[in-house]
Amino acid sequence: MKFSAGSFIHRSFSLIAVLAIPFLVITLSSCGSAVEKPASDTIPATEETSGNTNPDTNSSTDTATTEEKTVSGYAILGPVFSATVDIYGLNDDGTRGDLIATTTTGSDGEFSYTGKIKGAIAIVVTGGSYTDEATGETVTLRDGDELVTLLAEGSDVQNVGVTALTTIASARASKNASHGLSTAIDAANKEVAVFFGLDGVDIVKVRPDDLTDDTEDDKDTHNATYGLVNAAFTQLAKDKGLTPQEVLDLLKMVSADYSDGGFDGKDHGKDLKDMFVNLNITPDQALADIGTAADNFLANDNGDTKRNHSGIKKDEKKIVPGKRPKEPETDDNSTSTDTASGTDTTTSTDTATN
């Protein structure tokens, strides 16, 4: 048989083409299955899967159960009306997570929201106005002014107070979350209650009385004592020559100071005098005089300009700041001072605040 070069080349290419067909079929089949992956294998970003992915600030809601709940309460300095109330999830490190809901306060400072709630939450009140108890002037919360309450997972979320004291406690708890968020919130609320002479009072669940309202007649209750603490803050500002608006600055300063667990005029080493140059008073001076301010408010109970309509007399109720409970012990050591007594009471350091 006779072969030509052209015939040989033609037959060789034909053989290669035939041998390559199975390989091409396998290859194309594999590519097709990769492109046409079933949609059921794709996980969309949902409420359960989206959000904070930073492992260092995971939300405390990661393992919590979502429930339909009604979150209700009140914002009190006097009643803060027409304010915005934001409800946030809380991360394990005490920082705010996703915004869950927004509502507003009524004329009595009350608010309510019904919806899905999961884990620990922060209730943050901004804007709105209230009547200063010591002067009767209307004060409006400015940008950056806020009242805060933190609630641990599993807490009762109804009839919750958002007050000056819960704001101070929230600043402390959020900086002390390394001891466990729920533990930090509970400890901070109790510490602040004790310091302001409200030992045994739940500052989140007991509603402060408005001592400028002569229709309230429960002066022997915790509500009246709590109300006197609120009034004392406004009276303190008046006594020190501050404007009613600067009561909010005073609250910020005290909150910042106590966030590291002690009243030393510093926020984790930063001198608060540089942060609040408009105030002519330091946090420790303010708190040392809170009892006197309470007395002065109660004494203003007669005449056309009286502010104390509670019927409580100056010698009937006292605000006596108490000692702070001992802070959780850590590996590092430092000395904190009880400003009520001026003596060293603890030798411990919050590792979360170094």
C-alpha cells in the first residue's frame, strides 16, 4: 500500500480529534456543574447571618434567642419629652451593635416599642426637652447629649428607667465588660446606687419622683429618695453657678470620670479638666457637695418661686453618698479611692480599662 505525506497528516489529526472528544466532554461537564451550582447551597445575608464579623467584638446576641417583646420605660431628668429613643444590640465588649428600633417619648417622658429583641440591649435617649427641677427652665438635649441604660440578656425590659444614674452606670459597665457583660451591668448599677445613698434600690426599675409635682405623695419611698438625687444634680449646678444646660455637661463629666471605676478627675488617665473647660468644678468636688445640694433643694419649699413641692422637709430626707463596693480583682494592682470618705478602699485594677 502506498502512503503520501498529506494522507498521513490528515489521518493523524483525525485520530487526535477522536481521542480528544471524551476529555472535552468531561471537562465541559465539570465546568457546567461549577457554574450551575444549585441556588439552595448559597446562604443569603439575612438578619441571622449578617452584621458584625469582627471576632473581638461579637454581639452578645450571637447565641441568644430572638423574641417578640415590648420594651417600655421613661426618660427622666425631669420627664424628657419629644426625645428620640434608640434601642441597640450590645456587643460582648460593651460597645453598641446594630440599631434594633427607634421610637419617641411622650409628654410624660414615656416610650414603648414592640418587636423582636435579642440579647443584651442599650436604650439611648437623645434630643427632646425637660424642665430643670432647680430653676424651672426648659433644657433641650444638644447633639452629643444622651441618657443611657444598659440591659443584660434576660432582663425585664418593661418599665425601664433612663436617668442620670443609669447613664453613669452605663459608662462604667461598658468599660468593664471584660468581667462579663451581664456581671458588669449588674455591678455598675449597684455601685452607683450605693454611692448616691440608694443602697438596695434598683436604679433601672424604680421610677424617680418629680419633687416639683405637688400631686405625688409618697415621700417615704425609694422613689422620692431617687427623685431627690435627680433634683440634687440640678441644684448642684445652680449652686456652682452653672447654667441649667451645663447640668448635661456635669453628667457627662461624672460619667466619664466613673467609667474607670473611681472619681479622680480622669477618664483612664485623661485629665477631664481639658475635656470640660467650661465647668468650674471637678467630679469629686461635685459629688462631695451632692448632699448639700439636696438639702438646698428641699429648703426651697416656700414662696412664689419655690421648687420643692413634695412636702419633704430639709431634715426629713438626706442624700448621704456611700462607699463603692470593691471592684473585681485582676492580675494588676492599683489603688482606688472612696471619694465619700477620702480613704483607700480597694487595691485592684480593671484590666479592661488599662
